Amino acid sequence: MNRKPTAPRWAQQLLKRITAPHLREEIQGDMDELFQMRGQRYGYAKARLLYVVDLLLLLHPRLWRRQAAPQVKARYSKFTDVPKSFLHPDMIRSYLTIAFRNLVKNKSYSAINIGGLAVGMAVAMLIGLWITDEVSANKHHKNYETLYQVKMSQTFDGTRGTQDALPFPVGEELRSKYPDFKAVAMYDRGEGNRSLIVGNQKFLKQGLFIGEDAIDMFSLTILNGNKNPLKEPYSIVLSDETAHALFGDQDPIGKILKMDNSVDLKVTAVVAKQPQNATLQFDYLLPWHLQEKIYDWVGKKLKTNWQNNGWGVFVQLKEGVDPAQTNAKIKDVILSHTSNDANAISRVKPELFLHPMAKWRLYSEFTEGKNTGGFIKYVRLFGIFGLFILVIACINFMNLSTARSEKRAKEVGVRKAVGSGREQLIGQFLSESTLIAFMALVLALGIVLLAMPYFNTLTEKTMSIDFGNPVFWCVIVVFTAFTGLLAGSYPALYLSSFNPVKILKGGVHVGKNASLPRKILVVVQFTFSTVLMISTIIIYQQIQHGKNRPIGFTNKGLISVNSSNDLVDHFEALRTELLATGAVSSICKSNSPPTQWWSSNGGWEWKGSTPDDKSSIFTTIATNFDYIKTMGIKLKEGRDFSRDFTTDSTGVLLNEAAVKRMGLKHPIGEILHWAGKDRTVVGVIPDIVVEWSPYRAVAPMTILFEKNWVGFICVRINPAVASSVAISKIAPIFDKYNPGYPFDYKFADTEYTKKFNYEELIGNLSAIVSLLAIFISCLGLFGLASFMAEQRTKEIGIRKVLGASVANVWGLLSRDFVQLVIVSCLIASPIAWYAMNQWLESYTYKIDIQVGVFLSVLVLALMITLLTVSYQAIKAGLLNPVKSLKSE
């Protein structure tokens, strides 16, 4: 048998090696067939030569490229098949193009969607900034994780209370006997502002005595001066702001200033001012041991006194030390320094414990010795409010998108008919919502920038947006993408579920239940808004309830001035000259400002009291003559301290709560025993509200006659003289007798109003959030009403031809919305009642929630809804039916 001539064997092997496996068979076959044809035509020698030439011409990379192995192909199929994926860049580009065209085509709906989302996102961002500022408080301290404040729990009258004030020796005891602590810093905020004098200039600044360890503990940044600036007793550390105020652009280090017109101090360092959200705030720091140098009573009486509470202690634990174990060790430090007899301190069972810096700002409240929270409740509350607003804005988008579903049904049907999967359609609709969210982001940032100054004033903060921080942009991009996906989720799932066959046969026929999801969304939206409205009204009522509470004294026309040694020494001369001006009707001394109490004491004994009664704590006001007159208090019984009775130097006044606590039926003339001295009750006053919170119950109070226990001078301005005129007359007299202090005064009514700061902040924020929630909801209603009017144009035209009036059309379009709002109010009312009832539980002096609040909100919500819908309803009712029916 003759064998056919073949191509060169080496060339065949080379061809086999260089070609890709999936092309090899086809190419070899073609080459062999061509070789035989050439051999028969030109001879096989020439055919072999041409075979080699063809082989050389085939050395092209396309022939070498191998196919991926099956397992590799499977692994990367999602990438290699990208032309079919909704995540392919070409697909995303297509989605965005379509989305942009739809936005331009439907300008009014686009404006409502973008505007609503922008407002919602702006509010959420502002609340987010506020929450971030609150939760990041104190985190600038390097030792944030290991810093603690020492607190003490005690039991008085069966109630376990917690306080910061500790006996003076506690700090030194912890420092010297407990190796758990890396550093200990005692501190004392003193009795108000102090005068700092540089040359002829006088400044009133707030500072504190503090241990030298504080500089490293709180990682204070020393900008200039000594690294251990609190070591020398007659030194002072200034914040950079204070240093600039006192010395301008001069270097303050080594310069001498006079404090309280009596003590010379050398500036040893300037430290950076603390951030606004730091707990430790000060204009200056004084060495802890300076107290013993300038106050004899500290060194002589209090340095070893374990029963007088007035100082605080900060500590830093060593790395790895368990705070729970340290708490167990220091728990009975105070009890260990008292005898086990039946004295007051052992009965109140004082226990020390550590309160971590991480909780100073938001978890400062204690009940029965347990940490029960604090400002964190407001942070959580507004976190929920922010989420509410964002959800309301997203619901707007969902409602308008699904309402217009019929108009996009054909688009969905055609896309499905030509091969688009549901996944691709979902991708398209989510791309549209995300595009709208990013458009809204630009507008939202503008709103935030415009609103920031007002928001900072409202919240008393100095927040700003750090546009140069990559973290901010990462957060904002994730936030916007989340908003876009949330807003587009329901429309994407709803629209992509349409059956293409039904759509292309005759469009989407909306059944009677087709609008049910949209109605549910409207109800959810208005439920959120209604809860916010009810909450705002109840918060406002509670604030007004506190403001209108009878306080037992007249705070209008009453001012207070920080006392000083000069004022105490020249008090009678000061009093005489002030009264001589005619601008002042009364003046007195007090240990605390008119609207607060700064001291409390136990150890009181009275007729019929038991040893346990000595542990009862009484608020203490120290004063002498004219306190009742100056404060504008109407006595219940007895009289004020009088210069006509020399025995009043051991007199005492009680408030009604103290009389009740002591069980005195006829208090006037009763003899009380306190601090080794008998005191005679000369008068009873009503329960004046000087608590730190005007919503708390008034504590039992004793008003002592103490001439030398002075912190403030209280002045009653003559009601017949204008305040500004009175101030101008009394200022020179204070300057004359108080040369070391600037004349700094505070009106009692203004100071009392500040007690409502937190509640007013919450009330104002709630009101703003509520208004914006209503605005966004109404924006959605406006869009829905517009769509419904457009959808029912022909129906309205027929009704008008048959005799329907504008009022009939208005009722037709408004009825559905009114029903939905009523349902929302019915759902929101119990939710709001429960939430507000829980909030009011934290107040002793509080309102009862009235049914009228819920009815008022219902009426208000209906009015707002009708106003929103009426424009579109009346506009539809006024349309000429001929025009609407012509197109039929």
C-alpha cells in the first residue's frame, strides 16, 4: 500500500506545539489539506517548502493563547462573563444614562425626590455630627482608658446617694498606700471665679486647684514653660486663651500676676485650651498645696479630717490593673479611718469606687449607688430621630417611584422581552436611586454648611465639617450609598417583578390592592411624624411646667456678685452707700448664689430625734441679716434675723420641708443642736427652689446665721429704678470697695433660666426635627396628590361633565389621604404616650399627659394634610373637562 506524502514531520510537531489546543485540530486539518492540494498541483517538494512558509506566517500570538482551564474558567466566570453582569462598567454607565434621562424627563418628581432626600440627609448629618461630638468627649486624652474619678456612695434617710465630694485626706491615702495607681491628682474647684490682676487690668477667670500629676494624667499639651509647672506652690498654669487675654503677645513665662488682690503667683507654663467637649475645663490651674499656704483652715482643720466632704480625686490605674479589684480594695477607705461607734459617718456607710472617664460625659447619673445612665438617653433619642427623618425621606422616594410604576411598565416589559434579567433591572433602579442620593448629597452638604452656625448656637458647640479628612468622605459615601439603596430597594423589587407578557399585551392593570403598599408607607411616614409632634408638645409642656413652678422667692431684680475679702471687710460701708443711691432696696451676704445651694450638712439633733436622724442631710444656706428681704421671700412663720436680737447669732431658719422632716408642730422657739452649738428656730420660710434641677423635690433646708461664711453679695434692685440705671449707679461703689475684682454681676432670673438649658435644647431640637419631618412628609404627599390628579384626569373630566363640582373633586382626591393620616395618628398616639411617659419618669415635678395633646395633633395633622393636598385637588377640579376628554 502506497503511503501519501506528508508535510515535514518537524514542522508538524512545531505547529502542534505553538497552537492553542482549542485551535490545533482545525489548523492542522487545514494545513494538511492545503499541503495535499499543493503537492498534486506543484509537486510535494514545493508543497513542503510552502508548508514551512505558512508555518512561519502563523507565528501569531492569537494562535498561541491558551484557553483557561475549566476550574480556572469557573472560578473567574463572574468576571469573564461581565458583559452579562449588571455590575459591568458598561451596564452601570447605561443605567446612569437612563437614570439621568428619566430625571430630566420628570423634573417635578425629580425635584421632590432630590429635595426630600437632601433635607432628610442634612438633618441626619447634623444629628450625626452632634452625636459624634458627644460620644467622642474626652477621647483626646492619651490615658483615656485608664483615667478614673473617685466617687463615694452614702445612705441618707434610707436613700443611697452618690457624690464626687470627698474628704481632703482621701487623695494622699490612695497615693501612698495603694500600688494600683500610677498617678493621683486631688482637685478643688473653689467657690467660683477668681480675680487675676496684671498691671491695672482685672480679669475674672474660672480655674481649680489640682495635684501636679494632672499634667501627665490628662496629657495636657504644654505650649510654653516648665514641664512640671505645678510643683512650686506659688505658681500658676494658664490656658493659651487666658495667657493671651492677660499678656497679649508677650511671653508670659516667669511673669507675676496677683490673684484675688492678695496672692502673687508666677506663670510657670501655658497649656493648650481643652476641646469644647472635654470634661476638664479651666482658664488656669493652681498647685494643690497652694491651698494650705493661703487658707490656714485647710492645713489646721481639714488635712486630717475624714468627715468633711469638699474635694475631688482623679486617679490613673497602672496598665493591666482590674478596676473591679481596685474598687474592692478602696471601698472602705473612709470607714477604716472612723471608729465603729454610732457616729454619723459609720451609719451612712460611705463606699469609694472608680468612675471611668469613658462614662463621665454620658453616664453621670446614679440611683441607689448604681450607674443608671445620664445624657446618653438624649443621644439615643436623637439618634432615633435622625433615623426617623432619613426613613421618612426614603419613603417619599419609594412612594413616588411605585406610584409611577405604570408609566415605566412598558420599559420594564420591553427590557425583559429582549433578554434583561430581573437582576439587571434591579441594578438599573438601584442605580437611579443611588444617583439621586448623590445628587441630594450635594444639596444636603450645602444645607448643613448654611445651618451649621445656627446649629452650633443652638447646641452650644463649635462643630464643623473636616472636608480634608478621608474618613469623613468614606463615611459620607457609605452613608449616601446606603440611603440610595434603602430608598430604591422597594421600587426596584416592585418594578422588576412585572410580567413582561402581561405588560406587552395590555399594560399593567392595577388592582384595588395594588396601592396597599403605598398606603402602608404613607401611614408609616406619618406615624413617625406624629410621634415627633406629640413628643415635642409634651416636652414643651414639661419645660413650661418647670418654668411656671412657684419658686418661693422673687428672682427678678435680684443680682449676685462674687465676694472677696475686701467686700467682707467693708460690707457695712458698701451696704450704706448702695442703699444711699436709691437704686438698691436691700443687700445681704450668702455662702451660695441666690439660685443654688453649695453646702449641705448632717448631724442635726432636735427634740425627739433618734441617733439615726443625725445621718439626715439638710441643705445649708449661710447668711446674716436681710436675707429674707433681699431674696423676696414671704415668711410662713416667725421673723427674719434681726439686728434687734443679739441672740440671733445662734439663730436658724427652716424651710417647710425641714419642719416636716423634723416633725416640729410648733417650730418657732425650738432648740436644735448642730456642730456643738444650740440654735434657736426664729422663722419658717416656704420651700424655695434652689435645687440644681427645678424639677426635683425641694430638700429640707437650714438657713444659718454665719457672718464670716460668705461667697456672694446679693443685691435687690429698687423696683422703681430701671435695671440699667441701677447697675450704672452701683458699679462704681463695688469698684471702690472691691478694687481687686472687675464688677461682674449676674441676674438671678437669668441664672434660673439656665437650669432649663438641657430641656430647652431637647425641646428645640425636637421641634426642629418635627417640623422637618412634617415638611418632608408633606413634600411626599404633594407629589402623590399631583400624581393621583394626573392619573385621574379623565375620570375627573367625566365627573365634571356629569355635574361634579370643584368641592366634589377636592373631596375625591383628599379623602384617601385624610383616612391615612387618621390611621397614622391612631397608631402613633400609644407609641408617643409610652415614650413620653418613660421620659417623664425621670422628673419628680412633672406634668400629667393630657388627651388634648393627641386630639390637637390629630387636628393639626389633618389641617396640614388638607393644605398640602388641596392645591393639587383644586387645580384638578378647575381643569376644563373638554381638554381632558379630547385625548380619549
